[in-house]
Amino acid sequence: MIKKEVISTENAPQAIGTYSQAVKVQNTVYLSGQIPLDPKSMEIIEGDIEAHITQVFENLKAVCDAAGGTLNDIVKLNIFLTDLGNFALVNEVMSRYFDQPYPARAAIGVASLPKGVGVEMDGILLTDA
């Protein structure tokens, strides 16, 4: 039987459904989608789409930290946008959080996201242990 370890931290928003913040199997961590929720209030943060993108990266960073890794350990990142016109802005903000080599990535245009937000991201992280 495969051993699954649930990763959880108070520094990222708690799950708002039937899922875990992340699940670790051996040295692979599957990060659930993050939206621009404030981890303390569990409300969507104030601000524009750049602030929302930044908050999503902060939330992912917190879960990576809890899993024993960093954002730079992400090997696959999926970005969901309700407006693909924000693609360049995602790249700009992402460059503040990641060093090369960058993860493999997909940017997907969607009709809507939870709580009416404009951005959500999930990913796969590899750890040393």
C-alpha cells in the first residue's frame, strides 16, 4: 500500500472543500490549487490581479515550506486564469519567486474559478526525502 502523508500549515488557507493543502507520496508533493485567500481571515485579499497573483504564490510558498521544500522545488506548475490577458503579469510576478531553471508549466484559460477569483495555481514539488 502506498503511504500518503497529508501536508498542512496554518500559514496557507485551509481547505474549503474535501481536499488537503498537499499530499506527499515518497519524495513527490502534490500541491492543491491555491486562490488569493488570506490564510488568517479566509477571505479574498483586497487589491488588483497583481496582488492576487502575489498572494497565490505566497500561499503556495507556505505549503512548500510545510512540505520541506521551496517554490524552486516545484517541477510542474499549473496556472488557471479567467483572463489570459494577465499571462504577462503572471510571468512578471513569477520571476520574483522562482530562479532558473523554471518549472514546466501550463497556463489555462477558464470561464470561472472558486469564489469568483481571476487566478488559481497548483503544482507538483519534489523533495530530497
